[in-house]
Amino acid sequence: MEVEKKQQCSELLQLVIDGQATQQQRHELDEHLPKCECCRNEFELSLSIKEGLKSRLKKPNLPSELATSIQSKVLELA
Amino acid sequence: MSVGESMPYKSKDKQRVFNKEFMPHIDAMYNFAYRLTLDEDDAKDLVQETYLKAFRFINSFEEGTNAKAWLFRILKNSFINNYRKVSKQPNKVDYQEVESYYNSESVDEKITTDLRVETVQHMIGDEITNALNSLDIDFRTVIILCDLEGFTYEEMAKILDIPIGTVRSRLHRARNLLKEKLVNYATSMGYKDKRK
């Protein structure tokens, strides 16, 4: 794929994946993906990484006393 | 996110706004702080400091506007001021280098062909966490804000004090670096590409 086109596609993919694309941009990508295996692979891979980050990243536990501690310090400031 | 436009709150309203608008975000704030500092105690201190600052400057917050983005911005600035200068994080990213990297397409091609969706799907949380944590702080931050917290580019631009174009290019670069890390993990863990 030519350099400029590839870069445009990468930008378009990112916009769609992040929910920031316009309807026209989404349509443009829908038209392009079936015709380009390279972009299809990149799209699916990027989606799966985004999904993995959201669902499988270990979450730290919020310390139980933190909210109470903040609220009592704020009361002192008020 | 506007500064100095709203009327000062009465004393009792400050408490009410604080509890109603700010406190519900404490989980997300702690997550963000932890992913920046990578230390539970530092994260706790950072969140507490951010909330106290938010209370002190509550008159700059307009009730009903985006409290989460407003708080994240304060937290990010506090982190830069307090932790970054004493941390052993790599130096600030050279964005000239970033832009030139962004403009070269060869990187994407290689990473995409070296990493498969199935491989990513088989990775456990630890591997993805390690890959994310190993990124430079500026790159880690845009991924956290976008992929974990779901901020829009516009919100990210305000939180980070950078133009939207920079948000997009930094995010693009951050994702390529993350893919590189995941390729390395996949290789070291012995994931095989079935096509080869």
C-alpha cells in the first residue's frame, strides 16, 4: 500500500476505534476494509488490544479509608 | 473546565458540590494515580492531594460541567509537579522524533504482521499490564485516558494541555509502542504464529 494512503487509513482506523469518527468516516472505512487485508488485520488487532486493556488489565483496589480520609480533611478546610 | 467564570459557591454548597460532583470519581482517580505512579502509597497521596486542591479551587469549577476531566487535569498536573521530577522515569519525550516516527509507515506494517489477534486474546492481564507499564509516562497516559477511561480527544487535549492533533499522534505512537511490547512478550512467552 502506498505510504500516504496507509497513513490515512491508520488515522481513520484510530478515529473509528476511539468512537471519534464522523458517520462519513465510518462509512469510508466500512467500504475500504473488505478490500484491504492489511487494514483489516490492523483494525482487528487494534480493537482486540483496546478490548484487552479495558477488560483484562489488573485493577488496583481503592484503599477503603481513602474516601473518608479525604472527606474529613475537606471538613477541616471548610 | 472553565476557570474563573462561575460565581463563588456559598460554604455549604462547596461541600455539596464536592460530594456530589467529585467524590463519585474516586475509583477512576485512584486507578489513574496508580497507573501513573505504579505505587499504592504514592497513588493514595496523589489522589488525596488532588481532592484537596479541587476543594480549594472549587470556585473555578462550574457545577454540571465535566468534573471527571477537571479532576484528572488537576491530578495530572500534581503528578508532573511532585512525582515526575523525583522519579526515575525516562526524560520527556522528544516530540520532533515522535512526529517523524509517526510519519513513517513501515513500522505499522511490521508490527501488524508480527502480532495476531488470537495472540492478544490469549494474553492474560499481567502481560498486558506489564506492557502498558513499561511505556514512557506520556505514552502510557494517553492510552489510559483513551482506552481505559474513555475520554474523547477533545477532553484529553484539555487534560493534557496539548492540541488535539498532538493527542492523536501521541496516541498513534503509543499504540505502536504497546504493540511492540506485546510482540516481545508474545515471543518470550513462546506464542506461535500459526501462519508461519
